Amino acid sequence: MQDEVDRLVDAWHRERPDLDVLPMQVLSRVTRLAGHLDRARRQAFTAHGLESWEFDVLSALRRSGPPYQLSPGRLLRETLVTSGTMTNRVDRMAARGLVERRPDPDDRRGVQVRLTTAGRDAVDAALDALLVRERALLAGLGEHDAGQLAHLLRTLVAPFDSSSL
């Protein structure tokens, strides 16, 4: 079985046999897979009336557990956006009824962003649709191979994640 990356690598071997193109063999495939994943995400979210950024915020709230609320600061850390961006996003989602702002019971000046029932329904449905599409992307791998790939990718990505924490 050959793919487009194999054809590119073969051409580079022919033209530049002095180069080790193993990184290209791995990372070009990761890049191509990322494009397919991006399309799958957009399709899953669009089918449920969400933008990718909305899913990110709603997911952070949903994963937090009952009562499904977080401070704006915690949402910033969970979604890696700026304060101004988060304010705009929460405003837009509140206008759509997906989240609501509530007074922080521990800080009179603070607020908590809480997932509404509509927001919970939307994020749950979008997650279900996303997982169907993600399983389809991994259909060529058995469960063991998918687990091995997850382990190898974790090993590759972990140093980058830990440097941004």
C-alpha cells in the first residue's frame, strides 16, 4: 500500500539521495491527517450549530462536572485564548443561550460561566458526532494499533505540551 507521501519521498530519494527524509515520512502524514481531522470536526460541529471555538468552551465547561461552571480565568487556561477573546466568546454564547454568567459565590466581584441545558445538549450531540467521524478516520487501524499510535504520539507531543504549561 502506498500513499501520496510515499510518492513524494521516492522523488526526494531520487533527487537527493544524501538526505534522510524519515521526518518527512512521519510529519507529512500527520499534517495530512490533521487536515482530515479539521474537516471532520467542522462537519460534526456545523451539523449541531456550533463553531469549533464554541465547542472548545462548551467542552471545557462540560468536562468540569456539575454544576458545569468555571471562572473566566479557568476558561482562559482551558482554551488557551486571551481575556478579550474569551469575553467576546462568552458574550456571543450567552446571547445564544448556551452559557450564562452567574455571580461567584466565593468572590462578590467575580463571575462564573455556567453551561445551560441548551449548551449541554449541543456539546453532547456534537461530541457524539465528532467521535463517529474520528472513529471513521481510525478505521484502518485495529484497537491495539490505535492504542500504540496514541502512545507514540503522546511521547512525541508531551515535551511541547509541558513547555507551554
